[in-house]
Amino acid sequence: MTTAPPAVPVPSAPRHRPDGSPWPDRLWRDATAVLAANWSHDHTVPSRRLYPHQWSWDSAFISIGLAHTAPDRAWQDLRALFAAQWPDGRVPHIVFDRATAERDYFPGPAFWAAPAAPGGTTGLVQPPLHALAAWAVYRTCADRDPAAAGRELAWLYPRLVAQQDYLADRRDTGGAGLVSIVHPWESGLDNSPAWDDALAAVPADGRLLRRYQRRDVQVADAAHRPTDVDYARYIALAAAYRDTGYDDSAPLAFRVECPAVNSIYASAEQALARIAVVLGADPAPHHARAAAVTEALTRRLYDPDTGMFHALDVLAGARTPARCVSGVLPLMLPGLPADVAATLLAQRPVLGMPYSSYDRTAADFDPLRYWRGPVWINVNWLLWRAARDRGLPGLAGELRSAMLGLVTEAGFYEYYHPDTGAGIGAPAFSWTAALTLDLLAHP
Ligand code: 9WN
């Protein structure tokens, strides 16, 4: 689908700053222009230079924004991703653009190729945010064209169910009903200190980085990216998984239950329950799995002493002490016990407003290096949604103002300095633009 998107409607809803002055109109236009510039054949790339392919959870966030300005593209982004779904149900973390050269991204398609694996994608996954996105896109588009929106939802539903079933059947390493990730990239919070303890057990073989060349540090500031030691571990883990033929029952060196991934996994079931009702399917199994995951998450990953959730290294049987923004994302879950939710809401002094990716009081808090301090719009947007769903208009309003303030001042960056608000990482970043549209559309 390469046709130009339709004219861009500017939302009629008032969208004011806390002092009553309006957010600039250019925000809507500029965000729309970023998404138009990042459209590539049949999907949106996160960033032209740094990430020139299709990424899984990026497409979910992007479709939510596109629904407001270019509904066909919103559905098409999800369709392109699910067209690359593997026969076992996994939705790959990257779908490689065939028109993009191997040298433009590392590790590219040649690195990931394995004999029995479908080509052109990685074999990793990312947080299963797509059911939530499909539901959000449907809600935005159904008024305008209910029949088309219903058709898209019906196409996606069995594929979304297969995505969840893959995670339930193949990734429950801990045996408690939670998803384990096998690589930090699967969390989407790639360089988070939440993985440091589990990663320490993975040899950092410098020869790997001499054999391959990092592309990210050629197009982004190395101080904003993972260190060479961490990158060597990422490559070693990815190569080892590839060499098993992406076999989830093989002995792998990294198996971690992440609170963010599992919150999104449970939220997907809630979204699927709503979708099932629209399609005349049975929502009960979705409600049941959402409740079971919420219960297991609270039992296994919540620490009453810190008042937040912590990633669990399943192989070592230990929870990381690191306090990361992933540890408050279970606020997304309506079934969370009220006393637990209250302790998560009390973490503001630790994470700041907008929420930083990592504990601002930690000795190794790094305001520049990605996922180790900076502010990300996507996780703040998830928390904004959670605040609205929980009936917390004060917190929702603060988050919305803080996010719109950052993009107004700095532009649509990949992430932001938590103290100065300066944009860091890739400029013209798709999910930041897309979620800005969604924020503007919801006063
Ligand atoms: C590896 C595309 C992706 C995001 C991730 C973010 C970053 C890639 C990288 O960019 O990861 O997947 O090369 O660092 O951490 O959340 O999906 O935007």
C-alpha cells in the first residue's frame, strides 16, 4: 500500500498546557510529517538512519498514532508485521526491509539466517503490544468505517491469539505462567540495568565485535548507546539462539521474567477479550489468562520491601535489585491488588516525572545512555493510559503535560535527558511522533 495518506484532520478537542495556553498546532502537523517521512513501502521504520527496518513493538505504538491521521496505514503497518509471523506463532522483533542493504543495520538478515527458520526476520520477539494496538486502532477508526475496521480486526484476531499462545506454550520457562525473554532485545528496554546481573553470566567475547562491526555507533553517539562489552554479550546470545535454530527448549544462557513484558502480555489478553466480544468469539479464556498472569506476576516479581516489581533471572532463581521503570508498569493491570498499586504510585521520587527509565537515586544512573536513565515517551505513554484507566486524572494530566512539553521543546526524539529535556538518540523518531498524536487526540 504505497498511496499517499488522506488529508490530516486536526483534532477539534481542546489541547491546552497546564497554564491554559494551547499546545502549538505545529505539533500535530510535525508529528504527521515525521510518520509520512518514515513510511517505507508497506510499513513505518522507527528511524531512517538508526533503525531502517520494521520493528515489532514500534509498529504497535506507531499504528495507534497513525489511526488518527492515516487509518489505512495504521492497519497496514500491523498487517505487514503479522504477514511475517512464524508458523509457531512468534511475531519477529524485526522484519527486514528487502530494499535496505545489509550494511545499513547490524545485525542484519544475514546474521539471523538459520536453516529451518523463515528468512528475512530475526527469531526474537518483542513485548506483545499488538492486541492493545489493534483494539486502540479499531476504537479510533470504527466510527468512520465500521465495516473496514471490523474486517481488519477479524484478520488480526487469530494471529494475535497465536502470538499469545506461542508465548504461553514456548516461553514459560519458570513454569508459573509468565513469559521468559531469552535476550535483552526482547524486552524492548534493551540496555536496562534490569539485565545486568543475568548478563554477567554471559561471556563478553570481544572477538565477536572484531568479526562484525557495530553500525549503531556509526550513526549515533556512542555515549548514548550500549557499551562494547554489553554489545558483545548481545551478539553472543543472539548467535547462540540462532545456532539452536531458535529452539526454545535448548539450553540458553539468558532466561528472565520481565515485569514490563508480562504486564503487556496480560494487557494483551484484556484487549483480546474486548476484540472477541466484537467478533462474537468467547472472551472468557482471555479474561482467565489475564487474571492468572496478574496473579503470577505479583507473586513472583513483586518485592514488598522496595514496593515495586523486579525482573527475575529464572536460571539463577534471583530477582534483580535494580529499580527500573519496568517495575511500575504492572499499573497497566486492572486486577492488580490495590495495596500493590499504591506502592507503585509511591515510586515517583525514585523515577521522577516524567518517569525516567531507571532509579534516579542509583549510583550508576546515567542520564544519557539508553534505558539506563533517559526518559522514553513510549513507557510514559503506557503509564498515562494506566493512570486514565485507574481513574487517576491528576497523574494522567501530569504525564501528558510532561510528554507534550518535551516534544514541544526538543522535537520527536528517541529519548530525552531526564534533567535538561534535551533530545537524545535518533531524531524524527516514529513512536514519539505517533504517541504525540494520540496524546493530542485525548485531552
Ligand atoms: C534493537 C527500534 C528499537 C526499539 C527498542 C530499542 C532499540 C534496537 C537497537 O530500538 O532496540 O532491537 O538496535 O538498539 O531499545 O525498544 O524497538 O526502535
